[in-house]
Amino acid sequence: MTAEQMRIRPRRGLFWYGIHGIEMVVAAMGVGCRRVQATTHDSVDVVVMQWADGRVATYRGLRKGHNQFGGVVHREKGARLIDYANTKRPPAACMLEAIVRSLSAGKPDVPVVQTLEIVRIVCAANQSRETGQPVTL
């Protein structure tokens, strides 16, 4: 997806709460997503992302039911559950600290290239939700 295509896409869909799950995916997988396919239903969005090196990540965002937030990272030697419901501090407090730290230091905690990757994936997922087709980045 080109920068121009990203600019003209309306800010909706996964830009609401879904972006936070995609942030987690990019933090774990890094940049380099090449293909995004999204499926949507009244109660859920599912996004499958493929990297050039063959790695695959999925995101599932529920609109009904529980409001727990987390993920599972699968690696060659095992899996790790990330459960924000069981953290000692609320995620919003950590985010606010990072914002203050970034403003004080004059540079973001999250590299710009990573932030742009998150936006590219969300734009592609929103496009795929609308068309039902995969989007190549």
C-alpha cells in the first residue's frame, strides 16, 4: 500500500481499539509485513498478517463478550501468554509514562518506522475488511 493510498483511507475500523492489538503484533514481529487479510463479522475481526520471511501473525478483536486484552507469542521452543488483566500496573499508566518520557527526551520510545508499519497494517486490514480481498504491502 502506498503512502497516497494510506492518506485517502478514512480513519475507521481497526483504528479504534484494534490498533492496540496490531501494536503488540508489530512489537513482537518487527517491521516487514507484506500481506494482510482481514475477515469481519458482527462480533469479531480477524486479521492474518504475513512477513516476507514466512512468519505469520494473527489478531482477533472481539466486539462482544469479555474485555480482556493480551496475546500469545509462539516461538520455536514454546509459547508465552501476555495477559494484561494480570499486570501489576494498568497499561494506560505505562503508556502515559512512555509519553512523558518521550516528550522529555525529545524522541519517541517507539521508532517512527515501527509506528508507520502499524498504520500501514491497520490501513491494509481496513481495506481488506471492506473488499474481502488480501492486501499486499
